[in-house]
Amino acid sequence: MASSSDTTISLLTVVIPGCAPKSEDGGVATSLITTFWDRREALHQSQLADVVTQYAPAYQDTLTRMHQLGFGDQVAAGAMTQAMIGQSYLLSSLDLFYVSAWLSVLLMPLCFLVRRPAAGGNAPVAAE
């Protein structure tokens, strides 16, 4: 049985030819961004794991507070591990935004190198 989105795409293709989404649109960029994000997350997680040991005073203090709240040893360690994973994904996202920002800044001069369309001429239409 066809899903609702498949039916909608089929109807759009019949009504507006060429309206069906292509599978290769943005696939390369999506995979590159996802790979960069995951690899940077692994890097940040390993760096955080090097610092957060059971001998670190901040870890022991947080573990003591979690025990006071009624958490067991495994639950407290699991909660701290989940927090560390969340922090590493946040740091990875920041890296991704830094790279995107610098790439945008580096590509800004390209705007001045693009030719302007001829005055009074037929301007290209995006739909063609």
C-alpha cells in the first residue's frame, strides 16, 4: 500500500511535470556534514572522557550529589555519561557552525567577481 507522501508526490508529478524530488539533491552535502559532525563528536567525547575520571574532584562531587538525590552508582554514572555525550554533540555542532561561518566569510569576495546581467537583455529565468 502506498503511503500518503508517495501519493502526493505522484499527484504532483502528474499535475506539475518535473516536480518530483530527486534522490541525489543534497545527498553529498548531507553525508559530508553528518560525517564531520559524528567524527567531531567522537573527538570531543574522547577529550571529555580523558578529563572526566573517577578521580576528578568535580566528578566525585557530582556523583556525591546524585547519591544524595537517590541515584545508584550505575544510574549516576549513566546519567553523567549521557550528559558528556550531549556536551560532545554540542561542541561538535559549534565546530560545524565555525566552519560554516568561515566558509561564508571566505566566499563573500566571490560576490564581487560575478558578472552583472546585461541591461535590457533577457534575464535568465530560474524555471528554465
